[in-house]
Amino acid sequence: MKLALPSNEKLMVSACIAALFALALMIWSVFSPTVWPVMIAISLGQLVGTCSFALFLIVVARDLDLGAVLGRLRRRVSPRSEPEPATTKTTTDDRPPASR
């Protein structure tokens, strides 16, 4: 089962909104340095900011099409089970092909 994600534009807008919300929480803790605003900024602000960054990384990976790039690298690096047989043309004539 493949996970269907929204479009890159929707993910980017969501990441920006989440980052602005996390920033607002952290600024609130600066202007009101009591216990609860600071605790909320530390915990919830960090969580929302990290999720925002994760959404941004998903957009970057999809934009660069890293799945296809990693698949090509995996095929290039993976060892082959058997070497491919050499395809040579056999002739009944012993002379080199240029002198025929």
C-alpha cells in the first residue's frame, strides 16, 4: 500500500504555516517569560517546528525525485548474481572478418 501525499504546493503551504505557528509560540515565550509560555514553546513549538521541517524535506525529496535517483544507484551498486554471457559472433571461417 502506497502512501498518497498531497501535492508539493499544499505540503509547502502547510510547512510554512506550521513554521509560523511555531515561531509565534517561541516569540510568545520571549515576551511573557513565565513558566507556562516557556514550557509550551519548548515542547509544542519544537514539535510543530520539527514537523514543518520534515514536510519541507519531503517536498525537496519529491521535487528532486530522489526515489528514482536512489533506485538507479541501488541497481548500479547491487552485485549481480551471475555475469552476463559474452555475445560473440561465431563463424565457420577461420579467417579474420576483414580479409573475407
